[in-house]
Amino acid sequence: MTSKTENSKKLRAFFNKEYNTLKIYVGSKIKNNVNREAEDIIQEVALKLFSRADRYSPINNVAGFVYHSIKNKIIDVRRANKQTYNSEDKNEAKLNELAELLHYTSDNSYSELIKDELKKTILSLKPDYRDIIIAIDFEGYTYKEISKETGISQGTLMSRRHRAISLLHKKLEKINRLN
């Protein structure tokens, strides 16, 4: 009961405070690519999050939680519209999304140093970790699709991605402290 109340309060406070920022963020991700308004996407995500708030464990990083949910909704909308992207632009966008997941900043800007270090660090991960990051975050596969293809359980795949994200996060924190 407490987590339901707390999660709902946290989500409500975040959406009230950051709604305009969310509109700008979504607008920057879908501009001229999708025949949907940024507000429609935000409203759908908000409805989903609020309706399921009692199912989640306590949400500690509300911003990361909401932005990750919005990112997933944008991917779903893009898939539904079968958009095609220049692969270089697509990879750059995916790199920015991963940087957002690892290092949230209010202006959503990431230095070239951070992006370069992120690329290097991804490539230096052990193969199991690198492969899951590339498959999920860059190629858009789902855990279910990868599990079906490889025979590795979805839980194991999620755990590998979680560990990989943690390693990437630690590396970026170290770089930020040096700058």
C-alpha cells in the first residue's frame, strides 16, 4: 500500500513539474517522423504508469523511470509506422538514448567525450554484456525475441543487461569526475 501511494505521489509530482520538458524531449525525438503529437505519447505513458503504479516496487529514480518508459513508447510508435532511418543517424540516436539512461542531465546534452567513451566502453565489455546492449539498445530486439533465438532465459538476459548498464554507468561517472 505504501509503495502504491508513494509511487503515485512521485509520478504525479514529476509529471506536474516536468511536463513541458517531457513535451520538448518527445518532440525532439519524433519531429517530422511520426504523425503523432508529443502530448499524445506523454499522456499514454502517464496513463500506463499511473494505472500500474501499485505493481511497481518503490520507484527511486522517477526521472529515469519515466524517460525510459517514454523512450520505449517512442520506439513502439516508430516500429508501428515502419520508419526507416539512415543507420549512422540511428546509431547516433541510440547512443544518445543509452547516454540518457546512464547519465540523465536536465538539458539532455552529452559531450562528444562521453559519447566516445561510451562507444569504447561498450566495445570493451565482455561479449555476453556487449551483445545484449547492442541487441536491446541499438538493434531494438526484445528480451523475448533474443531468448527465443538463443535459448537463454529472459531473466538471464535482463540480468546481463543490468550488469552491463552498471559497468557503463560506473565508467561514465569516473569520466565525469575527471572533467
